[in-house]
Amino acid sequence: MKKIKYLKASILDLENIFQIVYNDKQNAGQEYLIKLKKFIELLEMNPKMGKDCWESGFNRDCRVLYYKNYTILYKVNKTYISIKRVLSSKQNNKGD
């Protein structure tokens, strides 16, 4: 089983997601973030559950997974899975 490692950009993305949800519904921010991270943890058992980024129109060497309104970009390495970004569907970051 491969462990999840969050890159700095993805940590900032998660902090931003928390703040957005918190600003909308104060008591839902933490709960939403927990659910999102539990979904990401599914990659530990099935690292290939997402699609290749190129198939989804992302100009990056990675895989992509979708959770509600968020796009999770990740890379499967030999011993771990790196979470590169967690983007809102409103963000257009398909290029490098």
C-alpha cells in the first residue's frame, strides 16, 4: 500500500477550500475537508483509480481524480502517491 504525501501547493489548495466552505457555512468547513481527504485516501489502496491527465485535457504528467466540484491531480511514485493540486472546477489550470 502506498502512502499519500501532499505537496505544498495541494496543502495551500486544501486550506483555501476549507476557508471557502467555512465562509459559506461555518460548521461545514472541517467536515467537508475530512470527507475530501478520506476520498483522497482511497488512492492508497487503488492508486490507478483516476485517469491519466492527458486523457482529461491536462498538460501534465500525472493522474486526475474528481470529487464533487474539485479536481485532484496526483502522481504515483514507487513508494508513495504525491498529491500535486486540489483544484476547484472554477479554476482553469489545465496548462503547465
